[in-house]
Amino acid sequence: MKKLSFLLIFLAALSLSCKSNQDTSAVKTFDVGAYKIHLLTDTTFAGSKDLLIGASDDMLKQYAPDGTYPMAASCFAVRIPAGKIILIDSGFGTNLLKNLAKVKIDPKQIDAVLITHMHYDHIGGLLKDGKVVFPNAEIYIAKLEHGYWTSEREKTRAGEGASDNFQLAAEVVEAYGAKVRLFDPNRLGRIQESLFEGISPIEAYGHTPGHTMFLIESNDQKLMVWGDLVHAMNIQMPHPEVAMTFDIDSKQAIATRKQVLEYISDNKISVAGMHVPAPGAGSITPSGNGYLFTPIK
């Protein structure tokens, strides 16, 4: 309950940042084989040290001397060779339609939206004034994630601090109705099923019960869109053992992060994340007891 209350505070602050007069949105386009990827950033902002669990004074002094670290709230549009356009998450939706217009994508052209998890900085852009934003899209959600956010029992256990998020999740599921598609993610390194050619869901549980990554593969190139595997890049890359107050299961989130970072590094897979400031993607290499992130150019 406490962690979800922190989540509410975090998202409220982020929402205020999105609604400020300063336009901090960003669009960045890059290729993964034959796939074209568009980073669509709602906003950038400074995360607070108060959101970190397990960050020592020495860590903060080195990586966040003013008590903050850079963050972003983003999603990704993917143009696949078959002509389909796939959206991975939808952010808050504050700058989503404007950013889609920048890359010449109409909401009606979106064929599917793949959801990493149902925190409302990831599903907020699916609705506008209670109506669907993507009328021709199917919405893909992991079964565990859908089950958690549509459970009255879990809503009661989470308490008032999370009620708005549960309400939004219910509204999204109801609004898209039969277009909601549930799936079971693959285990890391054991891909058995893809949602679309070259796009496979990978389980990364802990941040939320059904948190999911999406692996994009084309022409021997790979990109892992890791959702919220990492929030505070400055700190959690060199110290993956640092968690966030709004991880629903922080212990599992830490274990998952360490496992995924090791796998990605060993297999030389590029990465992209929703809270990674622009360009939002890059590569990781081992460094000390953690990792070094190098952004794409």
C-alpha cells in the first residue's frame, strides 16, 4: 500500500510536468534491421532521491549530487516491414498525438498497442475524454498484468493511493472491449511465441505482476524494449540493486533487472526504455559491479 501511495505521488508530479508550459517532448527515429522505431517522449523531468530504495549516501553523492536524476516518460511506435504500425505503450498521452503527427502517423493507422504494464504513465494515452484514441488497434496485455489491474480484491488491498490507476485500467479494458488481447510472455532466452513477426513478449516481473518487455528482431539486429526495467539510469545502471518505491515487488524487480541486464549484455542486444531520456535507446556493457549505458547517436 505504501509503495502504491508513492506511485501516486510520483505520477502526480510527472503529470504536472507534462502539463507545464515548457515543451519537453522529443521524437527520435532509428532503425533495427528493416524495422523503423520512433521514440515518442511525452516529457522529461527530474526524479527524486526519495523514490529510491537502497541508494546509499555515497551512491547519491556520486550519481545524484543534487538529489535528482534525469528521467523521461515515453513510448515507441514501430513500423514493421509488413506495413503494420505497432505502438508500444502510450505514455500519459499528453504529447502523444502531436508526436505521432511529427512522424506522419494518424491514430487510425495504429494496428496494435503492446502494453508493457498498466501504470497510467503507460496506458494514459489509450483514452481521450473516455473514448478510444486508436479505433483500429488491438490492445495486447499480459494475462497476469490484466488479472491484477482488473481484480477488485487487488484494488481493495492496494488502497486509495492506487484507486485512480485501477479505475483507468478498468476503463481502458471496457472501452476497447473485444479488441483486448491477452497473452503469456516468453521466458527470457526461451522464445516460443511471437505476437507479430519479429516482435516477441518477454516476462520481466516485479515492477508489476505482469510487467513485460518486447524483443524486436530483424536482419540479425535486436532491440529489447524493456519498459520500466530501469527508471533511474544514472543510479540503477551502475547499481542494479537499487529499487524504486513504486515497484510492486521490489525484491523480484531487482532480481529481474540483474538477470535481464546480464542477458542483454552477454548477447549484445540493444535496449530502449520508457524512462530513458532521449534518444531513449542504446547499448550496455559491464562496468564494475554494474553496467554502462551508451546512447545511440
